Amino acid sequence: MKMGTMNISLTPEQAEYVRRTVARDFGNASEFFRDLLRERMKREIEADLAMLQSTTPGAPAGPSEAELASVLKTQREVRQELKHARRV
């Protein structure tokens, strides 16, 4: 897979932290930053899933039969009115 490149600016303290962490846990700085990105992406996905799961229990799956019938009735009425308006 072809990799893209990016340049980033770090404070001296951040750069030193990256150097220490890479020396201890990673083969190079790219691996370190890819790991950070994977973890961040995973947290965002988990947060999105948690939000979806917290809002769906008890939520209706969609409009009720009565709501659908009302919408269809209104739609027929509007179409009839438009049809008559074009004739006049």
C-alpha cells in the first residue's frame, strides 16, 4: 500500500517525548503516529456506537401505520388539487 507523507510541527518537549517513546516502544516515528491515529479512530467509532446504542432502545422503527395512511391521504389530496388546477 502506498503511504502518504505529512510534516508536523512539534514543540521541543513534544519532539523529545516522541523520540523517547519511539526508542522504547516503536521502530520509528511513523509507527508511533499511526498507532496514535488508530487508537483515536477506534475511540471515535466506539463513542459513535455508544451514542447510537443509547438512543435506539424503545425508539420506534419508523412511522406507524396511521401516520403512513395520513401521509398517503394528504399526498393524494395534493395531487388531486394540482391535477384540477392544471385543468383550469
